[in-house]
Amino acid sequence: MSEAPGFRVEVVSPERVVFSGETTQIITRTIGGGEIAFLPGHTSFLGALTENHTRVWLSDGTIMNLAIHGGFVEVSDNVVTLLSDGAELGSEIDIERARRALERAEELTRTENSTEVEASLRRAHARLAAAGGLAGANAGH
């Protein structure tokens, strides 16, 4: 049985290289474009990322979950690069802390309507989705 064709992915934040390796598929979310999937051989692409739960299918068949907090995605020569303002592996996210952040952001939306409050809400949802903790949170957003 042959392995599925893959491509390289680099996930970089200002603090560190979050992940670098081989993948068979990536699904992320761009500003104004919704979710987008990248497969081997994808045409060149450049887009702005919004806060989201990004999924990376690794060559061994497992799915790596990431919380991406803005930035850019570039595809060139079978390499997908996510240059993020902030990125976290789902496995490294403290679910209880993320739930408290979601509660604070939801409370702020009741009294304040700003782009920063909305971004805080999207970040909290992205973190909980990546960590697998949305089931116990208010999933209505």
C-alpha cells in the first residue's frame, strides 16, 4: 500500500515555529473567504487568516489541531506556510482557561460592541475548538 502524496507545512508565530512537517491536507479559514482546504499540488495562493481552528492531516493519518490567531497563508511550490500572529497546538491549550476567556468575551459582548471584543470571542472559540473543548462551552457562536 503506498502512502498518500503529501506536501510540506510550516506554522510559524512570532514566538516560535509551531509545526514543520509533512501533511496530506490542511483546512483553515481566511478573512471574507470562509474555510479553505489545501491538498498536494494546490496552485499558488496568498490569503489573510482570521482567528480559527485549523486542521492539519499528518502523513500517518492523524489530525493535528491548531488555534490560529490571524496572520497569512501562502502556498507555493507544494509548501503551505501559515505565518500567524499567534498559533497554538490544540494539545497545549488549557481548556478551562480557554473556557473562562470565552465567558469573559461573551460577557463583554453584552456591554461593548468592538472589533477587539469580537476578535477575543473568535480567539476563544478557536482555542476551544482546537483543544476539543467546545462541547462543554456555549457552542451557539
